[in-house]
Amino acid sequence: MKRIIATVAVAALAAAGCGGSGNRLSIATGGTTGVYYVYGGGLAKQLGAGIENTQATASVTSASVENIKLVSGGKADIGFSQTDTAADAVNGVGTFNEKQPIKAIARIYDNYAQVVAGPGVEATKVADLKGKRVSLGPPNSGTQVMARRMMEAAGLNPDSDITKSQLSINESVEAVKNGTIDAFFWVGGVPTAGIVDLATSKPEMKMLDTSDLLTGMQTKYGKQYVTLDIDLAASYKLTGTVKTMAVGNVLLVPDKMDEQLAYDITKTLFAKKAELVKVHSEAQKLDPKLGQQVEPVQLHPGAARYYKESQG
């Protein structure tokens, strides 16, 4: 039986999976009001129901960096990650001192860089955050990786040009409500529950346009960064749209995961799209054509077999 980490969990137990054999899968996600956790909980339920003799559990984490360390260290079986953080992991750069033994099973949707400024804060772009109290996201998160890169692209030093905090999405929302920070970075799907909560209680909040950073980000880090629009009215009941940076999300597994298990996980992911959409609208983006676009991470052979079969 695979080892499973202790979690604050959403568990999915297959009826036949409670004996002394089978798979116990741990899914490393993110904070409780972020999309990774919601999506991961839904995936856990579907894996438990759809793969014989399987139990699956979603765990709260700091997200991408921590998730990769959990997967590569054998403490999680599946991990959500941004592609920029995963690229660092497979190349052994940035936060990672050596190449990490991970492979991907799918690209699932894109994360939006959501830079939120509290009521009354005078800022329209990232460069305007100089001298302000700003959370870059929690340590070991993909949010912090991207936030630091965005600040540098805006000509700011994230360690000296702001009063820096390292808060989770939950903590960041509360800090804006309390007036203890001026702004925060959050890189995640849309809508994010924590920002929905903030927009409901503080409709004067605003989200900054970050599209001016695209050229600098692509020049230094490549085409993995793009710009996308967030429909603020549809997502957060605010006014208008905002153009912002975006980056893909992938599901990662250990490179030594059993091929049949990786195949079964990938097949279940796409077969249960309708059920996952009920959990979070970002699952609507699930598509085998997009799923294979995991570069620079390599596809796990089990996932590659599924995509080959799905193409007929």
C-alpha cells in the first residue's frame, strides 16, 4: 500500500478499497479557499469511485513548490502545480537545488495572476505597489514564485521596495478586510472563493492590470506566460474586465508511478469531466488536446498511453 500523508481531508473511499490491498492516493492541492483544493477534493472523490480498490484524499498545502517536494519525496501521489514552477523543478533551478523526479499526467486549466488592491489604495499596475504593504503569497507556493517575477518585471525589488508579507489566500483576504495590508498577489483559477468573499464584503476592492509585464516575463522566462482577460462581472460581481498574466496548471506524479495506475488516473480525470465541472467551473477546460501540453515536463508513460488511445 502506498503511504498517505495526514490531511485535513476530503476523502473518497471506494467500497472495495478498504481491505489490505489497493491504492491509497494522496493529492497535494493548496489553500482551502483556492481552486486547487476544491478541484483536488472533487478529483479525490472520482478516483475513489472510479478506480477499483482505491482510496483518495486531498490535502491542504502551500501549493506548487510544496506539492512538487511532496510528490518527489514520496509523500504525495498527485500534485497540482503551475507550469513555471514545474519547469524549475525538472531543470533543478530556482527553488530546487536538483532536478526533481516528476512527470505530468495532464495540463488542466490556466492560473490567472490576480493582484488585488484594497479599498482606497492608489494603484492601477504592479509598479504602483512600491512602498506599500503587500503579500506575495505563502512560502513554497507558485503564487510567490510568479509574484516575485512580476515585481521584478515591474522594476521593483520584492524584498526592499515593499513591506512584504507571505500570507495564504485566506490570510490575505482577512488582512485586506482588516486594513493590515494594502494588496496581495494570488495566482489561481477563476473564480477563487476567497476573492469572491472579499469582493462581496469590500466591493471597492480592485484588481490590477498586469499585461504590461508580459514582454519582460516572456523575455526572461519564455512563452509559458501569456495574458488573459478576467471578466470581473461574471467572476466576482465587480465592474468590467481586467487583463492579466496567466500560466498553465499541470497534475504531477512521481516518475516511477506504476504505468497502469497513471493511465487509470488520467482516464478517470477526463471520463469524469461532467462531475468535476459540478465541483468547479475550471474543470470545463479539461480536454485531451490541451492535456498533453505539459512541456517542459515529460508525460508519464501511462498518461501518454491514454492520450494515444483517446485519439483513436
